[in-house]
Amino acid sequence: MARRLIISSLFFSFFHFLVFQLIFLSAKSKSVLHSTKHVPLFIFGDSFLDAGNNNYINTTTLDQANFWPYGHTFFNFPTGRFSDGRIISDFIAEYANLPLIAPFLQPGNVQYLYGVNFASAGAGVLAETFKGDVIDLKTQLKFYKEVDNSLRNKLGQNKAKMIISKAVYMFSIGSNDYMSPILTNSTIPLSNSKYVGIIIANLTIVIQEIYKLGGRKFAFINLPELGCIPAIRIIKPENNGRCLEQTSLLATLHNKALSKLLVQMEKSLKGFRYSLFDFKSSLHQRMNHPSKFGFEEGTRACCGGGRYGGVYSCGGRRIVKEFNLCKNPNNYVFWDSFHLTEKAYMQLAIEMWNGLNTSHIIGPSNMKQLFQN
């Protein structure tokens, strides 16, 4: 299995790595293995769901979060998660009575019965998005196929097929495909609709491949208003801190196409079930009305530099070294220039788990229903 491992003190101290391993193993020991009762969680996507895969690839600190102050709220050391603590998938796993779902590339991770996390910060649906620095979605699919083969070899076809069919496949992907042109000062050589169409077509291929292997239950997180993320707000000074409409428009077109795709798949693929979480609306509410959700600041990042904390300098290990760190991340929706605080992620995970279709935040199933049925 080809894996680009980097064993270096640049990433983790040996002590911190052992502590993380102990946390993971302890969590596993608390959940008794009943292969017919628990439902595995397989996670695909970008930095919103990356639990540390990018610690183990040859990339830059732009796509890593394995340094202070990342992780200091919950883990007390950096794990590679782009937050001050846990992320959405950690909470979903907890609600589903699963242990922390380990990164696929984490050394020693060969226990796949609870699921695996394939997500990679900076990843896109397209292989060209930040190519060479991240694990794109098709490579994540390749890794999943390795896990699928491993389960079939270890458990036999019948038992593996049962586990694969009842598992939940969770996706958060696409943001980087639309942000990368503005972040790299390049242009999209196609019309907006054609570019979105290419991304949706490539995403469709991945979903269909998992379905062919036996996957039936899928959970999707749509894209936020990308133009309103702190890092994007400050890209064009003449915009005076306003949301970048062009980037948000691409995300809106993507969300509409994704919703249409999933409706079509439910009709055409026997047994296909899905949950689509309206991340855009949920985050928008917290950004515009933070006090209603227990926050003091909805648009400015806790950790970063410049206006809105939009300079991506949290931790001082990236291009810009100077950064500010707030005293209490729980008062903020945004942790750094692109990502959310643990408190915000927890609130979103609760909505994903318990939300009702009538709220238009989640549907047609919530995550709890996917895991229980």
C-alpha cells in the first residue's frame, strides 16, 4: 500500500503521538465490538473533516494543523484537526456510539470495523485542485477500495458485504475546487455552470463507485457561503471586507446541483439513501446572529491576523508568522481564517444528527436515522 509517510519531529513529538494513540485506543476499548450492532462511518472530504491524514503526507503547513494552538481546547495538543478541538465527524461518531474514527494514513491503523477517515485538508473533487499537496477525492476512493478489499479478505464476502451495506459514507468536499482559483490568483477557464458541472460529474463517479461496492447510506454537507469566510473577505481590499460574491455564487450553484443529483440517485439507485445537511444556511445564521447561538463574534476568526482574522497565520507556521489568539474560542464561530471552532462544529453536528426535514436544515433523513435504519 503506497503511503507517503513522514516521520519527523516537525509533525508530532513522540510523546504527543503516544498520547493520541492512547486516546484512540481508550475510546475503542469503551465501545465493545459487536459487528452486527455498530454501524461503521467512512469519511471523505477536506479540512472540515480531516482528522490528521495530512500529518503523514509531503505537504506544506498551509494544509496542516499539527502545531499549537490547534487542538488545545479538547485534546490539549495538535492532532491535525483544523479546529481548537473536535470536528463534526468526531461528534457524529460519538452520537453513533463509535470511537474516534482514525485517519487512514495513521501508522498502525488497520482496524476498519468502526470505519476510516480519508479526508485531506485542501482536497477537492478535482485532482488538479492543489495538486501534489493533498489527497484528492479519487485517491481517497482508491484508499477506500483498499479498505474494502481488506475487510473482504479478513471477514469473508458475506460478513464484509453486510458491514459495507450498513455503513454510513460521509462527505464534505468541493470548497477547495471553488476557492483555489481566487487563492492562487488564477481564473476558471470555463463558465460557472460548466465548471460546477464538471465537479458534480466527478463527484457522481465516486458515489457510484462506492454504491457498486455495496455502500447504500450517504451523508453530505453542502458548501457554505465561501465568499464570506474570513480569508476570502480580505482577498480584495477594494471590496472593503464585504463577502466575495463570485465565490459564493459558485458555492450556491454547486449546492443546487448537488441537491438535484441526490434526488436523482435516490430515484434511480435501488436502496440508495441520503442525508443532506444545509451547512450554508446553518453557518449563515450563526455568522449573522451569533448571540442567538451563544457566540459573541460571528465573522471574525479567533486565531489569525489582519481584518476579520482573515490572514491565515494561526500558529505562526505559515507564510505570515504574526497572529492573534482570542482568550475564549467558545465565543467565536470561526477558529481560524477558514475553519470553525469546536463549539460551532458541535452545534452543527447536533443539527445533522437530530434535525428534522421540516426545518429544511437536514433531509430527507437525518444522521441518526441513517445509523439506526
